[in-house]
Amino acid sequence: MAVHKKELTPDPPAQGARIRQARLALGLTGTEFGDRIRVKKGTISAWETGERNPDGPSILALKFVYKLNPDWINWGILPMWLEPEALMGELRTAAEVPFVDTFLERPLIIGAAGCGPGGEIQDPGPAAPRYALRRDFVKRILDKCGGGEEGDLFFLLCEGESMRPTILHKEIVLINTALEGRLNPRNNAIYLVRRSAESGDDRVKRVRLDRDRHQLVLSSDNRAFAPAILDLDDIPLHRIILGRVCWVGRYLLDTDPPEGDW
């Protein structure tokens, strides 16, 4: 699955991905999220899966109730929240924890083109789209998905059919680029990888490391795509494995494919 280069034209399916991102950032179920704007859970689900697009009045309701920027919903134009400090409103905790202490914003990267000499992902800067995550969710991700720090997390927009049904076309995934996880990949887990240490040919694939043969097998969940085998020779793993995919609107910590996929 190739990394998607950011589009400049409206993309209705991406509206649903952004609405889902906002709902999860708020820590709300589909029912809770819909109740506040008088929309049924089934409609929220249809938006998030791209089966239906939110209409104008619904986008205005999201703006009024949740302070979501309509331009962000439609095209991903920052900021995500119009009034971040007022965002929590009735959703605030009893202690009224400030927004900055409750949420972490991380940027959307444009693949391996942003890598440093060691394969490390570099922050794309303030102009890049950013998405918010609850800090308690971030802690769980780091604890279970390769360790590291908050700054090791990046969002990635993917395109293609090779990882279907696990990752769909134009879904946003969260990757953990912590070095510890890249040096010790979990077999059958999904990673952002590249074909060589110098290549910008980055892909989201399942990986299987054969340490005896010094080989890395890259596999797609869509069986129409054949696996690829990389000879590592003396190439350090972290130059090839750039980060683990640990979330795509749902946890990917225990979604190993059947043996037949290999």
C-alpha cells in the first residue's frame, strides 16, 4: 500500500475519516457523538465508513456543538478545532483539565521522503495537517506498540488496495517510529517500510523477519498481491523499517493474518 500524497481537491470519503478522528479524540461512542447533534448512530457510522457524506446542516451542527472547523472536515485545512480551549465544554472532566493536557496533536507525514539518514521520520513542520489524540490513548499505544515517546507518533494517509480489508483506500493510520520497536519488529505486525536504505519507495506491509537468512518478507493482506523478500545483508533494520502501524480507527495490535496468507 503506497503512501498518499496530499490532495488539494475535496475528497468526501476523507470527510468521514476526519469525523471519526474527531469523535475518537473526544472519547465518545458513535451513539454519544450523534446524540449531541441529533444524528443516529447508524448515520455516524455511514459517515465514518464513507457510505454517506455529511450534508451542510450536519457540518454546521458539528461546528456549533464540537467546535470543529468545517474546512478541516471537508478538506483537512487547519485548524482542526475552532476553539480548542472551549472545546471540552460540557465534556470537560470534573477537574476541567486544560485542552493541552488532555489532547496531543501529531502531524500527518508524507512518507519516507521525510526520513533522515537513519530512517527516522522528521516532523514536517507547522504547515502539515495535525490530528488530536487523547493522551490516555497515546499512553496505551506507546505501552503496547513499540515503546517510545509522544514525539515518535505520526499519522499517515494511505492509498491502494494491497492491505484491504485491514487498511482501506485513503484511511489514516497512526505509526510509532520509536527505534526500539523498529529494531525488534513483531512478526505478522504491520509496518511502514521501504525497499532499500536509500529508497523513497515506502509501503505499508506486514513483515516477517528471518534472522537466520537475513531476510525480511513483506506481505499484503490482499492475496492478489504477491509477497516480496528483501535481503538485508549488513543493512540495519531501522534503515528499512520506519515505524509500526498501531491504529487505523481501531487497534491493530492483535490482527495477525491466517497462516494461509503467507
